[in-house]
Amino acid sequence: EGSKANTKTEDVEVAEAAADKSFEDDDVSPFAKKNFSEQARLIFAICFGDFMHNLCDGFFVGAGFAGCSDSVAWGIAIGTILHEFP
């Protein structure tokens, strides 16, 4: 029984060490280390860039349907959809 108690104590110590390590600064993302103003600027830049990307995609698809044959326009639309996937 002494070895079981010793093993249980060691398990608890290992679990506590893992819990303590999970809150170290190394595990925090670079985004979480920034203050609110920096986070807001970064979020705005990402959203604005995504908006412009999607707007241009819409222009190209619209131009394809307005000025090209149906088969070319559908090719542009499908290409635009597929380029969103990695």
C-alpha cells in the first residue's frame, strides 16, 4: 500500500506541475499579449482586408456573367469559390 500511496502522490504532483505550466507566458498567444488598442487595430485590418477580397471576388464574378459566355462565367464563379479552400 505504501507504493500505491507514493504513486498516487507522484501522479498528483505531476498533474499540479502540468496545471502550473499551462499558465506560463510561453503558452499565451502573441495576440493575447497585446493590449486592447492593438487587438482592435489588428481585428479591423483583418476584417477590412477580408471585405476588400470578397468585394473584388464579387466584381470578377459579376463581370464574368455580364461580359462573358455562360460557360466562362460559370468557370469564373466556380474558380472564385474554389480558391477559398486551401
